[in-house]
Amino acid sequence: MQLNVSGHHVEVTDALREYVESKFERLQRHFDQITKVEAILTVEKLVQKAEARIHIAGADLFAAADSEDMYAAIDALADKLDRQLIKHKEKARAR
């Protein structure tokens, strides 16, 4: 899995990068065919946003989450992507 973390109006520190990596490792345990992940961390006034696009075999998944804390936004983002991956996996299994 290739992970690309970028920031918009925020400096992506090593701690943020490692936190994103640890959260997205959980996604790979649920679905092992993830090829590329692009995560964008953004700060707009008092809102911290986290967005991610996942490229998997047969689909591209996108999710966004925002919060007052960047770490909480990353947690919410990982949960949303986890649900989407499980749903995609179940659909593929049903076919």
C-alpha cells in the first residue's frame, strides 16, 4: 500500500504522518487489495479537515471528516473508510 499524506495550510509533522499510517494499517487488515491511499489534511479557520481517496481493485473510495481536533478528524475518517471497505468487500463477495 502506497500512502501519500499532504497538508493544505498545515505542516504535516512526523507525528501526524505516523498517526495516519497507523490508522490506515487497520484498513489493510480488513481489505488487502488496497493499492494507493492519498490523504489530505486541511485547516480552515477553526475546522480541521481530513480527506482521503483509496484506490482498490475495482473501485475508488473517498471520505472526508472534520472536527476541532486533527486527530479526531483522522479517527472519524478512518472509521468512514473502514465501513466503506467492508461494504465493498461484502458486495464483491456476493457477486
